[in-house]
Amino acid sequence: MNKTLLSLTAALLSSPALADTLIDHANGIQAGARGQLEHFTGLLVGDDGKVVRVIRAGESRPHAATTIDAQGRTLLPGLIDAHGHVLGLGFAALQLDLVGTSSLDDLKQRLKTYAAAHPDARWIIGRGWNQELWPDKRFPTAADLDAIVNDRPVVLQRVDGHALVVNSAAMKAAGITPATATPPGGRIENGLFVDNAKELIDKATPPATAAEFDRAFAKAEEILLGYGVTGVGSMSTGLPDWEAMRRAGEAGRLQLRLMVYADELNLLGEVPHPTDWLFGDRLRMVGIKFYADGALGSRGAWLKQPYADRPDTRLLQFHSDAEMLALDERAAAAGFQIATHAIGDAANAQVISTYEKLSRKYGKDRRWRIEHFQIVDPADIPRIAPAGIIASMQPTHQTSDRLMAEKRLGPNRLEGSYAWQTVVKSGAHLAFGSDFPVESPNPFPGLSAGISRQDMNGQPPGGWRPAERLTLGQALHAFTRGAAYAGFAEQKIGALEPGKWADFILVDRDPTKVDAQSLARTEVLETWVAGKKVWNRAP
Ligand SMILES: [Zn+2]
């Protein structure tokens, strides 16, 4: 090889570097592998959208075709929500929003306004009410809704998704009469349909069209990117959800990175095995989600001891041990990761025992997930790390639920509840999320609760069971690296490192310099995915 050819080759080899983009003068912060904070000021991004170099203060700047001055603004990795319901968020945003209703009268007023604004809606669907926030804490009834709307069906889901209240027109459309038998694992009461009884109403609700799914997906994507969320563990994904995600990918409209968990075994016919990453690492069917119990608010969580505030509640177990093992075996044998919803301490113990058996058979790196891991017997927590079990938890559930949890459990059974620091210290992997739309998809109140055990208003002073607080680095880790690991995506996302995607956000404040209440109010200014700006706050 002669000299000219050598220098030509060198020029060719170095030319891609000259096309790179340098994001400079940033206040870069991310969580290191062990939950420590790392600081940097520059990011070199290749034309392939991946990180080439992370540059610290004082290090020399490489040449790049384009330089973007971040003007000292704070830059964080794109946040990853380990557990959310993407289409649920999109549909909720298009439906009647009852989150934060302060009373039954408030709910009625919102229903009245929505019904008047949507005269063409054949069914009125809403969600988000929580009678625990109302002065008398009484569940709403069909009669309450009939007084506002009686010409068409109304179906209003409780905030936790475990109960519906419907009007008489909806019961008529669903063929419900006083003679209708209550399904096992369900409850029907004056228009209230709890857990397995919800299906009677769901069956009668007209399904959304593909175009409505596309609209809901686009809405969800816009909301998530606006909160700085670039990756999601997409839970309880049905076939129409999966198809909407694929259509978005095929049309080049998919920006989020979705680690998808199918709803029970319903998708096995269509997607018999986990898929590869599709559309430039934006979509992957990775696992299947099962349920071991219901929710604490509606007293559907399966506890080892009776409820403190309703000692007669029984029969909350969803599956026998043998049934649960059989379900898991089918999913595991097909190569899927398993994510199981478990809220109560009895449900968590059952899932841990099942996963211990699977671990012996399939080895540890199947990353068995427990979703919520809310009320856990302290004796069971040390069992999860040895079985390779991931605790997928939602910090804002703790701030929303604490008063209700104290009532349901009494004062002496809270030790293993929402026990984030105990989980980390046990050596287990912790992933954070929000369970949107049950809670807001905004990860900043979650980060804030993670470090303070306080809500957005600083309640309670000093934090609830403050020994379970995390450091900022640990909380950020759970919302980035931990959530990526939980979805088998830690080689691609969760940290800004060479070879990983340049998914990052610019925010309006430095999380290391503000208190927890201010952290909760952080606003995202720009969201970048694969080195491209995909969202920006309107000026
Ligand atoms: Zn969920």
C-alpha cells in the first residue's frame, strides 16, 4: 500500500467522526452502574444516533461537523418507565378524566360537562375516580350516574383499574339483571363491578377501531416524550395495542423504545416467541404479564392475614400454586420473560416461590419480574435476589397509598411495604415506573418520592417510613439503568455510554441542587431520541 492510499484510507476512516454532533456546555448528570452520580459536560453523538463519547469538564473537545451549545442546561439520560400502560394512557387522555375528583358532586359535574361536549359518543367512558379522596369515601352507584346521564351507557373506571361504576343504560346494554350471577373473584354492588365482575361490562363495550387505537397511541407518545420518558415497559399489551405499535413503527412515527409484555397468554397465537428488536431498537415483544391478585384500595390484594379494616374479606387468591406454575411454565418454555402483578404479601410469597422453582429449571438470567411488590413480608424480601427476581415498583404508589395502606394493614404490618432501600440492600435489581395511567406518567414526582417518601406537597414531614428513602443516584438508577435491565435493554439504553443510543433530555433545573418538592416540579425542555430532537417545549 503506497503513502497516498494510506492517507486516503486514514481520511476515509476519520471522516465519519467529522460528521458527528457534539452537544457541548451541558450540565450532564446520570446514574453510574452502582447508583452513584456521574457528571459530564459534553456528548459526542454519531450519525447512527449512538453515543460516541461522554466528555467530562476539562477534557479536550473532539472535532464534529455540528456543535450544539446546551448553554449550561441540565442534561439527563432519557427516563425509562418500567411499568406503564401505553394505550391506556392514550385512551384515558381522550376519555373523560376523573383523576383528582374531590367529591361525588365533582365527578357528576365533570360527567355532565363531558356528556354535553360529546353528544355523538355512543358510550361515555371515563376513568380515574378514587372515593378515598372524597369526604364520605362512599363508592358511587348506578343511581348517582343515572341522575346525570340516562340516555346512553356510562362506564367509569376506578383509578386503580380494579373497579367500574356504570349507569343503568350500561347494565341494560350488557344484559345485567338482578339474576346475573357474580363471577368468582368478582363483586357486583349497586352498579359497582369489582375485579372479575368487570368483564361482564367490558364484553358489552364496543371495541375501539384501528384508527382510534392509532390516535390513542400518538397521544400517549406525545405525552410521554413531553415528560422526558423515552422508554417504557409496556404492560398488559393486547393484540390491537401491539398492532398499533407496529403500524407506528412501519410508518416511521414510533419514537419511544417499547419493551412489550403481552396480556396473559392471549398473544401467543400471534406472537409465539419473543421478537427481535424492531424499527431501530424501538419495539420488542419481550414478555408476558400475569396477575397473582388485585389491588389494595379495593381490598383485592391477597394478604397473609385478614384486612385490618375488614377482617371478613376472603378468597382473594387468583391462582392455585399449581395453576400459577403451569401458566409460567408455558410462557417460560416459549422463551418469554415473565412479569407478575403481586400487591399483597401472600401474593408476593406465592410468586417468589413459583419463580424459585423456575429459576432452578431455567437459570437466573430470565429476569423474573414482580410488578408492584408493594406489601411484602420482610422475611420474603431476602429471597428475591438469589432467584434473580426484579422488583418493579412505582414510587408514586407509596405517596398516593400510604394512608389507605395504614388502614388496610394496621400499624404493625408495614415493615416490608414499598421497601425500596431494603430491596436495594438485599442485592436485588430495582426498576421504577409509574403504572400510568393509574398515576401520572411524569417521572419527576416519582424521583422526588424516591428520595423523600413525601408527596409533591412535602407530606408527611420527614417522609413516610424514611429509612426506605433512596439517594438521588439510586432513584435515577431505578428510572434508567434499572428499568432498562428489567426489559433486557441495558446494552442499548439506560445510560449515556459509547455504543448506546443517544436518548437524552434537557430539563429546567439541576436535580442535585434542588429540594424534593422542586425536583417533583422539574419541566422537560427538550427530548432527544437516537440523537434527534423529537419533542420540545412550546416557547
Ligand atoms: Zn399496571
